Amino acid sequence: MMYLLAILLPPLAILFAGRPFQAVANGLLWVLGLVLLLLPFVPGLPLLGVAIVWAILAVRGRQQDARDRRLVDDALARDRARRG
């Protein structure tokens, strides 16, 4: 679901991933890409692509961070159980 949001509304997906300052920067890039897409002879599509890829990477990074936290917590719990 977050990946679909990253494709349709990249700044919102980054905001939900817990990165508000990146969401603002991505929002500016996304809006600039939309505006340039409407103007003739100006390539706005690459800017939209960068905003979307950035959002996908931010969502994936959040999921990876959560996975890493779970692994560390499990390892600490096993260590505590073994000691005590």
C-alpha cells in the first residue's frame, strides 16, 4: 500500500515514512515536475521520476529499519534470557 502511495503521491509517502523534511523537499521537486510537465519543451517527467524513486527508497528504508530493530531486540532478549 505504501508503495502505491509512493507512486501516486510521493511526498505523502515520505511523510508517512517519518521523514518530514525530506517530504517537504520531495514535495517541492514533485510540484516542480508537475509544473514543468505542463510547459512545452521542458522535461518535467524526469523530475517526477526522481521524486517517485526517492519516495520508494524512503519507504523501503523505513521497512528495513523496522526489520533491523526487531532483529536487534530479539538478539538482546535472547542474550538476557541466556544470562539470567
